[in-house]
Amino acid sequence: MNQASNPTAPGAADAKAEGPDEMAMSASTGDGPPPAAEIEAGVSGEHVELLPGGTPDSQAPSGVVPVVGPVPGIWSRQTIRRRERKDGLFFDEADKSAFMEERLDPAGYRLAMGAEVYISPAKAKEKASVKPLERREAFYIPPGQFAFLLTEELVKVPADAFAFIALRTRTKFKGLVNVSGFHADPGYHGRLVFAVFNAGPGDVYLRRGDDLFTISFATLDETTEKPRSDDERFLHIPSDIITPIAGEVQSLAGLKEGIDEVREDLDERLHAMERDVAILRWAVALVLSAFVALLVRFLTAR
């Protein structure tokens, strides 16, 4: 039987005699196990104050792991919701909260396609630039081409956290591959730019406002001493990342299209040559016929 529930057990009288002040003193000096609230805060991925004179593992009560700081780990949907209310994680253009409950995943949050897209040209004679998108406007990425996609939301990564970013699985199943970075640093506050490549056999159709991306957060072991500054953020698709892929990007689909165009051109030329040869044959036959006729008249006249 547990000592705390047995009035006759040794030490029970001492436990009863200990008042609120003594219990608070025990918790604050680390003589006893940490309060449940602090354990819960640590497990949830939030930072907690270091326990003064924290209990070493060798002195911790059996079955109790002392909490001595933030517990690193991936945030659950509950923690994302809580940190959104506390610090703000997702914002719109007016710097107002863009958080939507229905975008929460079990351990992440879904981000939407934003107002800008850039798609590399499939042919050398074609030119491309950043295209602004209206609400719910659709676009497509041809096979074998690169694209830069901008998120709708501005993301704020707390200085005590790290963010993992990726394409959603259903987006990847369309044939798109993420070829850009896979994380956002602590302190980053801005939109995310995804570089993607269409490795599929056909066009990939997308629309502004679609849930194309996902972001997950993890707690650092301590707050970073040098978070990202606002000078290192994206609000639009920057021109300096477009320049390297501004020219024609060769792809299997593009090569096939080029081969088909050459084949059509050769077929046209071949038909033209056949037509010219037929005309030449007819002309030669006509000339020979006229010559034979003149020869026959000449011989007959003699």
C-alpha cells in the first residue's frame, strides 16, 4: 500500500505535517520531483525555466526524470496551436494571423500556394518571367521544367525552434520533386520559396490557394544566440534565383518535341523535293517529245 494513502505508514505523519510553504520550498529547491506542469511543458516541446539546483539523475526519485530545460522534439498539432496563440507563426500580407485550424496535421501545418510563380521556358525562343496569380487562378508546369513556387502565408519560426518544410505527398504524386532547401532557420520571418522539378511524363496543373506544402517544427535544446534577421527573408520570388534557369531547359519531353519538329520539317522538304522531281520529269518528257516530233518532221521532209 502506498505510503501517502496509509496513515500508519512510516513518514505519513511527516507528509501530513508538511504545509503548502514547505511543499513550495521543496519544489523550488529541487529536493523533490518537478511539478507536473513543468514536466508537461517540457514534454510538449516548450521551454521551461531551469530548476534551481536541479536534481541530478543519480538523486532523482525512482521513475521520475527531472526536467532541467527545454525538451527537443517535433511539435504536435496541440503545440503548434498553442505556440501560434502565444507567439504567432503564420501571417498574411497585413501582418495579421493567417492560422486556420483545418490546416493542422497531426504533427505539422499545411501551407497554400501563393500569388507568384515562375516556370522555366521549354524552348529557347520562349521567354518567361515571374507570373502574378489571381485568387484561385490555375497554371501548369510542363514535364521536364523547373518552377519556383511562393507560399501564401508568411511563416515566423521562433528563435527556440527549427522548421522542416516539404511538398505534400499528394503534390509529389503528381510528379513534382522538391529541389530546394528542406528547412527554415530559427528567427526566419517571411514567405517560403520552393524550387520544384516536374519529373513526370505530363503537365502538372496547380492552383493558387491549394494546400501544396507542409511545415513541421522542432524545439532546439536552447534558444539560438543568432536567429535569422528580417533582411534574410523572402516576400516575393527574387530575381537572382531566376537567372540561372532563365534559358531553355532541356528535357526528354522538350527533346521529343524538337525531334518531332525536325521530322515534320524533313517530311515537308521531302514532299517538296518529290513534287519538284515530278515537275522536272514532266518537263523533261515534254522536251523530249517535242524534240522527237521535230526530228521526225525533219526526216520526213527530206
